[in-house]
Amino acid sequence: MSSFQDLIKGEKPILVDFYADWCAPCKAMNPILKSVKSKMGDQIKILKINIDKNQAVANKFNVRGIPTFILFQSNEIKWRKSGLLEENNLLEELKKIT
């Protein structure tokens, strides 16, 4: 768990995607996340966390549905949303924060 804490403590915003390999909406988000990353570049880091392999982290942040996205900055949760997101909506939310 401490390694996850180390990952989210920086000043650069980190969007964490809690997903599972068997989740169809999670798979549908992959090209959207790639596009968001290409548009935002170094303004944001995207981290994917497989909930089946990292149950302690998912439990700590009360992840009940997937995909769940949590934006961390300086160890704080700045934004959180669950479910399939449209690219424009996601970009809009991230730009408000970054």
C-alpha cells in the first residue's frame, strides 16, 4: 500500500483508473484514456489499478463499481466518478482541476 501512497503524493495530478480485465466498460475506456493522455500530455499522469490484483487499494478508496476514476493531487482526492465516461466530459473535468 505504501507504494501506492508514494505514487499519488506528487503535485502532478494522477488519474487512477480502477478496472478489471473482465469488465467491458473498463475495456471501452482504454482508447478514451489514451486519447485524453495524448491531449493533456505531461499535465496529468494516468495509472491503471486492477481491482482483482489490488483489492486492498480498491477497498481503501471504497471502490464498489468499475470503472471508477479518482483524480489525486498532492495525496488528496480532487475528483471521483464511476462508470463509462465520454472523452469530452472527462477532459472538461480534468481541465477544471489541472
